[in-house]
Amino acid sequence: MNVRHDQKAAMRLQTPAWLSACLVLLLSAAGAAAQGTFQNLDFERATIVPDPSSVYYPYAVYAINAIPGWTPTGFLGTNVILYNAISLGATSVSLYGLNSTGGTPAPLDGAFSIGLYGGGGIPTGASISQTGLVPANAASIRFIAQRPSPFVQGILLISLGGQNIPFSAISTESNYTTYGGNIASALAGQIQQLTFTAPNGGNNYWEIDDIQFSTQSVPEPGVFGLFALGAILVGWRVLERRRCPRMPNFCYSECAGRVSVAFQSPLRRIAERFRPSSRR
């Protein structure tokens, strides 16, 4: 009896483990469906296999292992890319890992990120592309990226199904900015080619990572501007009130050597202008 009781207890203990495994599988399948059939959008599936025949060995690695699912275009062709190395001027696609040294950029997130440098030599620029099924409910595409300097306005082009996708900044973190662009509804649920391109040019350098399709649309840049303006105006009004709590009619504030008067009512402004002077 004790043996049977122990066996039943063991089975009861094992049931949650089976349920957990099934739950993990279901969540994995749901995550895969959310991105259609596109793969390795975060570049974390990299396996570094150097090309011994390349003059850039060991910094030249096979693309099929380094960025599975993607097809690169750079000065090394479509089969080889650079690893933890920076091109000195040639159009290049580079993979950056955690063990990057010698001034090469560190990954933006996770263990790997991809770098596109337009450079010179290939008129079409540096690019990575992949063909897959766009999720049926996809409304936008988002990614994180970093430019070499905020003063360098490099160009990055994104296309899906041959259609250009304008994008804008959504948020900014310490080492990257999140960007997003809306995609045409006609492309959702279809097999299309996704391409990221840094056009030919020395200033066109982008490090990108964490590409994903989203069910949410990206607000137009003008909307962000209105929100920012509203926040500035509200903050200014609160600040003025704090500076002059005993003067509800008007408040003086100095800025760049100028004195400005902010009245809450036109009638109060007129009354203040014609108020008799007390020094008579």
C-alpha cells in the first residue's frame, strides 16, 4: 500500500512539470506566430565560423552561421561578413559580439547586434534581407538602433515587399533608440522580403538589433511633437506659479537678461497698466 501511495504521489508531483513543458511549447509557438516565419530578428542565433580562405581571417566569418536567415550585401559578398571588426571605408556588414575589442561597438542588447556601413565601393550600399510570412495582424515594424554620433545624420532605409517604410524615434535609452514605422495593411499575412539598407556614403552607419513586428501602429512624429509641447507649457505654468505664489495677477521671470510679464487675464493686464503710481 505504501508503494502505491508513493507512486501516486510521484505522479501528482510530475504532472505540473508536464504542464509546464507544454506551456513553454505553447508560448514558444505563440511567439513564433507573432513574427510570422521570419527568424533570428534579434541576431542571437549566431555561430562564429571563420573563413580560413579570406585575407581578413579570422575576422571574416560565414554569414550562413553568423546571421542565419539573413542574406547580407557588402564588400565581402553575400556569403561572408565581418565579425568584431570595423571597415575602414568599404561597404560592409558586421556582426558585433560581447567579446568585441579594439574599439568595435558592443551589442545593443543581448549577445549580438548587426552593423551596416554604407561606405564606398558598392553603389547599393550595405544591406541585410530576409523573406518570410508577415504576421496577419502586423501593423508596424520596430527595432532598436544606434548611430556613431548624434551629430551624424546617417541614412537607413527599410523596405518590406519593395515598399519603403518611413520610421521615427519612439523612445531613447542610454545606449540605443527605439524606432518604429507603420506597414501597409496589404502586406500583412503575405510572404514578403524585409530589407535594411545603409546606402552608399561614409556617414551612413547604423547598428541595429531587436527587430520585431507589432500589432500597434506608430504615432506620427507630429503627435510626439504636440505631446512634448504640451508638457513644456504645463511645466512652465507650474514653475511660474511656484515662483510667485503671492502674485496671482502677474509674475515676473528673468530669462537671458529679459523680463517678461505673464498675465492670467487681459482685463487684469489693462488694470495694471493704468494703475496710479504710489510714488507721487
